[in-house]
Amino acid sequence: MRSNQDIDYILRKWAFQPGVVSARLVRARDGREVLQMRIEMGLMQMETENRPDGERPGGADTYLAYMVQQSLGQSEPFTLSEEQCAEMDREFLQYYHRRICWLALRKFERAVEDADHTLDLMDFVAHHSPDQEWVLSHEQYRPFVLFHRTQAAALGQLEKGGPEAAIEEVGHGLTQIRKVLLSVEGEEDLEQDLLVRQLIDLQQWIREHYQIGRTLVEQLTDAIAAEQYELAAKLRDEIAQRQTGK
């Protein structure tokens, strides 16, 4: 066995920590940047662009992109085959692994991008799956993916857009997650859902840490609900001016 194929030295220097996502960015021999995650039995290496395993299915950047190409121009409704379903599952899992690595590394924009890809994949599956149970096997994770996306988007805004933008990002994500949970679980104990509670706690932490009250968008929502339309118009103008000034 060639000695340069042995990774014992890597594993000894990079200990596995149960319950912790250990990730790092390193340079490969050809100079490209790759993402590595330490797992219990070794390590996982992923590409940072397009599909994590670096494959180009049918010449496309991702398997989802390839399936979208295949579905266009069909005279009959496009339905995924059993083999295609398995390939969609592979991509679903690959993007999950990379997403949690981006979150661990605080690469929030990249985490949002990978979450969006997963949500697009789930939407495609919902429209083109031959099996409703298989669709539901993916849909059960939609709130979790939305949670990751909201968390990443809010923390990214906290770094670049400020605390008000972060609070509003959490609010937007909560609206989406509540809508999904409502369609699945109904109204009972919706606010006690663990993902909802964690995002509410994050939003509250931002408010307290940065001493932020109701944001302009929240004030606008309150004004509309109270039918204070003159105030709502002023708030819209202020929001528009702020966005123009960015």
C-alpha cells in the first residue's frame, strides 16, 4: 500500500467530537478549496461549488438541474423513475452535509444557498414524484431546512445588515415555518414546536442584546392590522428610503 494513501496522521490530529459538527476548509493539491467534515470513522470531503461530490450529472451542475432539463419540453407530464428518485435522495443528503458544515464555519451565505437548493429539490420532487409517500418522506424535513435557512440568513444579516434586518429575517422565516407546520400539524401547540421556539429565542436575543424594539417592518404590520393607514404609508416611505440608501 502506498504511504500517501494513509490518513491516520490526519485523524490523529483532528479528533472526532460526538455531537459537534467539525468542519474546515483546506487547499487540495491542485490549489482548489475543498470542505472537510470530521466523522466518527474518518472524514468526508466535499467540493465548495455546485454538487458536493463534484459530479456533473448529464453535464449539469447538479442532478436537480439535470432533471429540470429533462422535464422541459415533454409532451407528457414528467415523472421521476425509481433510479432518478434514488439520485435525488443522494443529492438531498449531500447538500445537507455541506449545509451543516457551512453553518459550523459561519459561512452563512453559503448555507443559505445550499438550503435554497434543497428547497428547490423538494419542490421538484413534490411535482414530479411517482409516489406520494416518497414526497412526504422529504416534506417532513422542510421545516428543518427552513430553520437552517432562517438561522443562516438572520446571522448573516446580523454581520452585514444589522440587527433590525436580522430580526426581520427571523420573522420572515417564522412565517414560512408556521405555514408549513400548520398544513401538517394544524394549530394545536404550533408555538411550542422546537424549531419555532428556537427562532423566537434567537429573535428575542437579538432584540435584547442590541436593544432593538419593533422594527419598521413590524411597525408597518402593526399599523395595517390596526387600520392606521396614514401611519402605514409613512412607514412604507421610510422603509423605501432606507432600502434606497443601502
